[in-house]
Amino acid sequence: MMIIIVLLSIACIVLLYYNYRLINEVETMKYNLIRANKAVSKAVEQGYKVY
């Protein structure tokens, strides 16, 4: 009985760890996309100013 409980708790910790890493990666991707968007809009604005 004890072994099952230990295995379950280990599985939960592993899942939480992977979820945390996944969430971090998604947040980083979002952040990079937002930065890229800002850079593109700035370039577009400057382009309009030039023309």
C-alpha cells in the first residue's frame, strides 16, 4: 500500500514539474511574439514616416 502512495506522489511531482516547464516555455513564446509584433509595428511606422 505504501509503495503505491509513494509512486503516485512521485508521478504528481513529475507532472507538476513538466507542466511548469511547459507553461514557462509558452510564456516565453508569447513574450517573444509580443516583442516581434512591437518591432514590426515600429518598423512600419518608421517606413510610413520615410515615405
